Amino acid sequence: KGTVTYKGETIKIHHPRDAIKKGIALLTEDRRATGIFGVLSISDNVGVASLDKYIDYGVVLNNKKLESLVKDNIDKMSIKTPSTKTQIQSLSGGNQQKVIIARWLANDPEILILDEPTRGIDAAARADVYNIIQQLSKKGVSVLLISSDMEEIIELSDRAVAIYQGRLNGKFSKEEITQDNLTSASFGLSGKEANV
């Protein structure tokens, strides 16, 4: 339990639309179960969270604008697909992940929460996702990375916290983010206890 304070305001998020309106996006941990719409196209999967931006006169979906957005994201993220109309379930795990990231980037989020963003994807796709995260950070997007991969945290984080049994057990600046510090805090030890 707790509260979420964003830009000095306590906010309540009851539905994904509430978060989207506040500029917050979430990439879920289980891509296949809760991330993709498997039987829908890449275009549908990218556009689903930002359809409001592509509706003309309050009722007509502007397919031309939406298609342009999707093609732009396919190019920017090096998504390997024969067409924007290809079903997302036919893509590799890494390409599915990039499509989902593109979905949220279409909303220009201020905060992007990534839960295990490279789980189950190959090394090349992992490098692409790392590059996307680093570019977003440089643009001023706040990226909240949740990961059990220590190397990922060390490479991508400016600050890190470790949770042990549901409680905050360590806060680390960029210089303090090391394998030893993260491992110790994640298993309930402080840095001093780990070195004893």
C-alpha cells in the first residue's frame, strides 16, 4: 500500500487510461499474456493506446496518420516484419517487445515503467532495447526499470533501489551500483554485513 506522488500531486490510478492521461506508460513483465494482442496486427498493437490522437471529427479513425506512425516506429526501432498488417504473434519475442515499446512511445510518455524488458529475447534484440532505453533517457523521459538482471541494472541505471521481502533495503547512486551492493541488498544484507 502507499501513495503515488507525481509532480507534487498525489494521484490515483484505477485504470490504464488514468495513467496514460498523466503521461505514464507500463511495459508489463509477461509480454505474451498481458502485453501483446496476439491476433491483431502490428499496426493495431502500436495504435491501441493512442487511438484518441488519430480520430478525426470525434468519430473517424485516420488510418493514414496511424499507418505513418507505425511505419516510422518500425524504421526507428528496426522491427523486422514483412508488413504493418502482420499479426504480432508471428514475430520473434524481441520484435514483439519493440512493438510494445513503440505502442507506449506513440503517447510521448514522461514516465515509462519497464518490467523485465529483456526477458526472453535474444542478444541482438536486447542490445536494441538497451539503445532505446538510453535514447529515451537522453530525451528526458524518466525510465523506471524493474529487473532481476543485475548486469542490466548496472548498465542502464543512474540510480537503483533494492527490495527485500517487500521493503526498500538499499538505495544506490550511479557510482554505488555494483554487483556486490545489489546482490547484498537484494538478499536482505547491508553492504557492511555482506563484507563481514
